Amino acid sequence: MNSTTNTKRNTMKYLGHALKLTLGAGAALGGSYLVSRIKEKHDTETSMSRLEQMVEELLATCGSDKK
């Protein structure tokens, strides 16, 4: 009976370590995914801002040519 109890304890200990490792890896992957999405959104907003600026410059140039 003692051998069975030790086996169960060891099994639970290893499963606990495996669970902690899996949760840690999941948290790391999830965090890196969120950071990459935020960076991508920032890059997109920067590109859109630059495009808006270029359009405004073109409209200003076209407007001054017609006068």
C-alpha cells in the first residue's frame, strides 16, 4: 500500500510540474502574441497617418496649381 501511495504522490508531483510548465509556456506565447498584435496595429496606424499626410500634400499641391 505504501508503494502505491508513493507512486500516486510522485505522479501528482510530476503532473503538477508539467502543468506549471505548460501554463508558463502558454503565458509566454500569449504575451508575445499580444505584443506582436499591438506592434502591428501601431505600424498600421503609422502607415495610415503617413498616407493621410501624403494625400493632404497632394490635395494642397493640386489646389495651388489650379489657382
